[in-house]
Amino acid sequence: MRGDSICLSRASVSSAGPVDSDSTVESQNKGGGLPAPAPPAQSSDHCPVVVPERKDMPEFVVTALLAPSRLSLKLLRALVMSLVYFAALVAAFVYSCIGLTNVLCRPRRGFCGRQRLSSPECLKDPTLGEHCFLTLRSSGLRLHYVSAGRGNGPLMLFLHGFPENWFSWRYQLREFQSHFHVVAVDMRGYCPSDAPKEVDCYTTDLLIADIKDIILGLGYSKCILVSHDWGAALAWEFSIYFPSLVDRMIVVSGPPMSVFQEYSIHHIGQLFRSNYIFLFQLPWLPEKLLSLSDFQILKGTFTHRKNGIPRLTPSELEAFLYHFSQPGCLTGPINYYRNVFRNFPLEPKELSTPTLLLWGEKDYVFQQGLVEAIGRHFVPGRLESHILPGGGHWIPQSHPQEMHQYMWAFLQDLLS
């Protein structure tokens, strides 16, 4: 890991420079609009024409006019952050009780997570692809990825969620490598990719810049972007700011950040489902709670009888726990959440990239109402959405066959 890596924000685009106030234009206007003012002229037959200069509003006047809006925004943010940290304390109490209960019920596991010294064999499965590293141009960070099917077609890039890694796309890597160059990346902060320790290294700007660098670094000018959970939140933002780099999107169980924010304000039940987000605003405590009793909270997330991943083998479970068990490897993923409220409130944006949206009927993380909310922000005809009966939050792993059928149909015109 490279904790001292430099983090760079997405470059802003500057507007055209100011117009010279002394420059003149022709008075003849062939476009039918108002004629431009003629330049001053000295003549024996005519009096000199004086063109008054446009005076900008004094800076102190602009500041005074904007002061009420700025103050209101600051007060709103202060109120929101007060509520967030209150909710964080409540969540910390609840999860601390859960963590201590796990320790008391399994005393032999102790208070700390056991570090895994060797990776499970399923992470080395050659049928999934070749393990590689890519150095990002913007940040210099080194990301791990698994690649298969190079030369077989367009780039299909997979972005995972939390608490997952590239292995969550194992079914899709096998399914699509015959027609696409499939690449599943371990995102910034997820070992063995580089994981800076600073919270400021996990802003949305930096994370979507990573996606751009991955696509270009692999030698492509665009891709089919497939994403889930946190990866989906970043994919939505990426498609807005870099639309030319995205040919199609397949999004699974993840709303755009602005839609999630807007929806949660009006649906308090969604906030209760997302209670862990508040816990993750706190320093060091979330990492400690997740590691208690040998990562029992994470184990329960994956293996829960009702909400977990069905048919998950012990080796596959270890494929997710292996990297999280390494010293300090929980901090990077949790830092994603520590930036969630940085830009509150977010302005809703129009979505236009052709997208296939898949949602689980029984998703315990996100309510079904978010699907309709996402559709309201889409350009008509660009969104195809399906709710999978009986599906939960982990569709790429729990319902791969249904997901693949929808994907093949959605991408059929690209194949022909």
C-alpha cells in the first residue's frame, strides 16, 4: 500500500476569457439582431459619439446580496451534520451491543480479527482471468485487477461495492469473456490495490477520476460499465461527467447519490435501512467493531439466512475476508462513506446514458421506490429497468443467470 500517494481532483474546465472592453465591432449586423454600437469618431460634420463603459456591480454589493443564501446553506449543512453525528452515536451504541454480544457468544475468537496469512484457492482460479496491476495516471496509485478475454470484443469494466472486491464478479467474468474483454478491478482503498489513509483521498471526484484512468490506461476510449452498490453510485456520476467514455451501463442495486439523497429525505424508512452509513462517519470505531470476534459482523452480512448470499461456500467467504483481515485494510473502504455528506445538498442531474437497471425485490439495503425515483431523472427511452422476484441485494452472486439473460439481451445490438 502507498499511504503517501498524492491525490488529485478532477480538473475543472475554464470558460472563455474576458472580452476587452476597448475592442470594437462592426455596426452592421447581418444576423438580424440589434446593431453593435459604433466606435467613437472625430469628424468636422459630426459631434463625437461617446460610448459609456459598462460598470460591474461593486464586489461588496454582490457579497451583500449573496450573504443570506450563503448563511442559509451553512446553517442547513450545520443542522444536517448535527443530525448525522447524533445518528452516528445512536448507531455506534447499537453496533457496539451487537459486537460485544458476538464476543460473549464466541469468546475464543477474541476482540480482534484474525489475520489471514494465505489467500484461499478460489482467488487463484485461472478460469476467472489473469491478475494484473495498473498505475493510474492522475494519482499514481496502483490498482489490482483481473482480466480475461482480451481481444474478444469491447471493454466490459466491473466496479464492486462494499464489503466486496473483484471476486464478487466471478460469475460474470466467466460468462462474458468469450465476447468481451472483461476486467474486474479492486477499487482504490481495497487491498491489494493502493489504499491511502487520508479521508480526503476518497472524494467522489478522485474516485471517478480513477475510473477514467482505468479505461484509458487499458487502452480503450470507452467501455460497457457494470456496477453494484458503491460501484453503482460512482458509475452514475462517471456517466454524467464523462459520457463519451461510457457506451452502455448495467447498474445493479445502487442509486445515483443525488437521487438517494432526495429520496431518503422523503422516506425515513430508507434512512433506517442505511443506518450503517451513520456509524461509518466516526473515526476508528467502525473498523474496530467490524473486526470483533474475527469479523463476525462482516461474516453475518455475507451469510445471513435471509439477506446474505445463498450457497456461499467457506472458501468464497474467505475470499472476501482475506484482504479485509490484513492490518489497516478496513479503513480505505470505510473512508468512502466518510465523504458521503461532504457536498450536501446535491443537485439532481439528468441521466442519459443507455442503462440496464436491475433491482432485487427483497433488497434489504435499498427500497424499491428508488427505481421509480431514478426513472424520473432519465431521458425518456434511455432506461430499461427490471425488478427480480425474490432477489436481494447481492444479485450478481445470488441470481447470476437472470442477470446474464438481461445483459445479453441489452447488449445484443453491440454483438451483431
